Amino acid sequence: MWFKKKVKAKPEDKLKLPDGLWVKCETCGEILYRKELDKNLWICPNCNFHFRINCHNYISLLLDNASLDEQDQNLEPCDPLGFPEYKKKLKTDQQKTDMKEAVIYGFGQIGGIPLVFAVMDFRFRGGSMGSVVGEKIARAIRAAREKEIPLVVVSTSGGARMQEGIFSLMQMAKTSAELALLARKKIPYISIVTNPTTAGVMASYASLGDIIIAEPGALLGFTGARVAEQTIGEKFPPGLQRSESLLRHGMVDLVISRKDLRDTLIRILSIVSKHNHISSE
């Protein structure tokens, strides 16, 4: 017989794989094995796309012994405007992330150098900046000023939190004012911007670092391309709001792969610590 009859597999005969075993790259479309991707720090081996990671991943990646002495961990937002469903959404995110808000901060070390470290998490309300996010960033800045140790902030955010209205927008001025006081004391501030960092956060503390480091391909800017294009009636050039473009135009100082981020921070902190006589004991 020349041809064999094709038999259609029954649904129960198909290979059953655990949910989330494979991940599709957002840039190149490559199907990636989750465990291998995790070993590669969530960087696509095919196109170098940096997947979004959470705050605990950054703590493990950057801090000595993956250890952060977290401060103000029970500080949580209220609902100042009585915004519909806001309390419910906060509760959902708190349960999902086991965090009280979209940022955590505390004391740690990188390469033996003591510092204040703050890191945002996009899983919580898209990393949006409400009154508590602004307050915790402000407290992190004050702690660096009082202890006279460097400040490192890892940002990821969709911007100001609309459910808190003007209370959210006030955080832009508050955090910027605190950074001005930090600068007067010549305390180094390193800002790390990741995908995405936009709107109110990018327009305040994320863009005010003495040194601004961006991850490759990160979306950075004030207004998203779609809204801006509708406003000006023109299409943006490809890659205009990505970190490589901002590097070319002097808006960021370095674009560094996640694999090299800790070593880069150690080198920078070693230089600025010697210059500012910061102890590494």
C-alpha cells in the first residue's frame, strides 16, 4: 500500500505540559524554555530582549548575599479620593505580590560597599507612583543623606497613579526636592531604569541620577508613543523611546546588560566611594 491512512490524534492523546513551561519572546517570537530563561537572568538568548523581572530578582542579582534590610515594610496606601474599586485592586495586588506597595527599600551592600537600595515592582499597579511610593522613595533618599552612603534606585513604572490624583503628582516634587538636598551633600545617586520607566517616575527621580543606567531595549519616556503620535500628528521613528536612543541623545549614561549590571555597579561605587570617603566596612 502506497499511502497510510492519517489518524487524527484524540485530545487525550496529546502531550500534556505544565502551564508556563515555555515562554514566547516578545521581540523575536522565539519559544523559550522557562528554566533555561531563568538561568539566563530572563534575557532572550536569541535577540537579547530583557524580560521584566520583579523586585526580589533584582535584590538577588545585585546585593551582596541577596540581602536587604528592608525599612517601612508595613507602610501601605489608603484611598484618599474614594476612587471606585481602588481598595479592592490594592488588596488584590497585595495578595498577588506579597508586597504592601510597588516599591521596597532598605540597607544593603554591593561589593562590600554599604548603600540604600530601593527597587520598584511592575506587578503592583504597574509600578505606578502613589503617595506611599513617593514617601518610601523620599525616605530612602533621606536615609542615604543621613547615613552619608550612596543611593541606588531601580525603577519600573507606568507613571503616576491616577486613583490618587494630585496626591500622586505631588510625589514628583517631593522626591525631586529630596534629591536636591542629597546632591548638596554630594552623596552619589545611581538611577537604574528598566522596561518600562515612563511618565511621572521618569519625569522625577528616575531621571535625576548622578549616573543613569538603562537596561537594553527599555521603554523610557514621559508619554507613550501612541498618545504622543496622536498629539503631534506624526509617527515616531523606530526605537525613539528605547534606551539605546536615549543613550545617543545624552539622556542616559550607560546601557548595560543585566548580566553585567552588578559588576558595573561595583566599579562605579568603588570610584565614587573613594572620592566621597565612604567606608566599606
